[in-house]
Amino acid sequence: MLAKLFSEQYAFAQGDSVLVIGLGRFGGAVAHSLMRLGHDVMGIDREEAPVQAWSDRLTHAVQADATNVQVLRQLGGPTLPMRLWA
């Protein structure tokens, strides 16, 4: 269902890099759908458990504090075409 939403409603081109902040239920589902659509996905979460759970399924999974602007800059967040807070 999320895959249909992203392919129809938003202008995602296949292969775009996407930053998903928060890898809980919703963020994980969004990241998974985007990966299935062929996107490069970097997932960020402040907790270790979701990062480890997603580390083998996403392009990049990082444990970091996404409320810190410097951290987002270091991870290349501002240069990615799409950013989603989940």
C-alpha cells in the first residue's frame, strides 16, 4: 500500500536517495517500501535496536540523534533529494 502511495502521489524517481528519520513501525515500513521500489535508503534512529534490525535491509542504517543539525549535515542529509521524518 505504501509503495502505491509513493509511486503515485510523490515525484520519486527510481534510484533516488532517501533519508528516513525514525525506524519504528511507520518509518521501517516506509523505508522497506522505498527499498522495494529501488531507492537507496539511509535510515536513522537514536536507538540501537531498530538500527541493527534494519542494517542488513537498508542501503545504510545509522544510530544517531537526528535532532542535532550537525549530525544530519555530517551524514549528508541536506544533500539527499528526499527526507522523511517518521
